[in-house]
Amino acid sequence: EDQVTQSPEALRLQEGESSSLNCSYTVSGLRGLFWYRQDPGKGPEFLFTLYSAGEEKEKERLKATLTKKESFLHITAPKPEDSATYLCAVQATWIMNRDDKIIFGKGTRLHILP
Amino acid sequence: GAVVSQHPSWVICKSGTSVKIECRSLDFQATTMFWYRQFPKQSLMLMATSNEGSKATYEQGVEKDKFLINHASLTLSTLTVTSAHPEDSSFYICSARTLEAYEQYFGPGTRLTVT
């Protein structure tokens, strides 16, 4: 069964303390892996799409990487405004009439202390 | 670019009434739109997928007669919660994608409270 697992569930860091969030996935065929940021009471905000192992993408203090089994979201010198829930999702190669579905992980709640 | 809006942002209704939520892609044409439900501190739960001009595809366990979805144009999808009950109270979020890309862009969500 296709699955996406994120770890840790929650992470508290001091401002400036770099760390990484993990997203491991098991899918029959990967079309794309997505990272989103979600603030409380709001819809997810798109961050990155990664398509193949070895690919990396950066945006400000965030850097996403992808291997054949997992993705990491590296946060460098985080600030309190980086506090949010980070969601990982994958789009698998489904049978034709279901190929729009993406599978979400449960997210990592990140809290950056000033 | 890739902005999705939802209206209303929050709504309170009485048990037994119906509520309509609109989802619009403002600066792109959305061939496919999705409706999710999210409970506090939980991840997104896909309710249904809709393609413009076609009937929506509902996930297992989602009542199609209760959650009516219409995707009448490439920029508008609506979710109508019929005969709402308190257990339907939740955060409803829509998303949209184009034919060319896989990523989904999400709306800000609608908080529904049924009293």
C-alpha cells in the first residue's frame, strides 16, 4: 500500500538552530513529491515539487532534497516566523482514472523559539 | 500566480440547513479541483476529486448525496453540504491544479460550524 510517513511529529528548536524534517514514502511509482507549509487555520502553502532522486530545491532558509525512498526538508538558521506545520505529499503513478490523487503525510509541527 | 480563493472563510448554520462553499482559481484554469476536510491537529482528508464538466469522484466513505460537488467551469467548483449536522462541523479546504503540472494549490479554507 502506498504510504507517506513524516518524522518527527513535532519539533521545537531555538532560533538559529538548524535541523531537518524527514518524509519517507512507499509508492509504486513516483511522479512527484511535494512540500507544503500550513499555518493554523489556513490552507497549505505550496513550497516545492521534487521529481527525481538527487534533485534539490531551495527557498530562503528551506532546502528540500529527494532520494529514492525519502525526502528531507532542511531548515537553516530558522526564525520564529518559520513556525508552522510542514506537510509532505506524493503523487504516485496510479491507474489512469485515479492518477490525480496525492497522498499526504501527517505533517511535522515545527516551533521555533525566539 | 496560482492563487485559489474560497468563500466564505467561515460560516455558522443550523442543523438541517444546507451550506454552499465556493472555490475559485483566480489566475489559472483548473482542470481538476479537490475538496479536503481537516480535523484539528490532523492531516488533510481527501473527500472528492472533480474535473471540469464531469461528475465528481468521491473517496470511500464520503456520502455523495450529502456533499454535492459541482465543477461548472475551469475556475469554479462548489461544495454544498446538505442537511448539515453538528458532526459535519470541520475545516473544508479546496485545491486546484492545471493539466500541465502535478502540484496542487490550496485555498485558505472554510470553517463550518453547525449548531
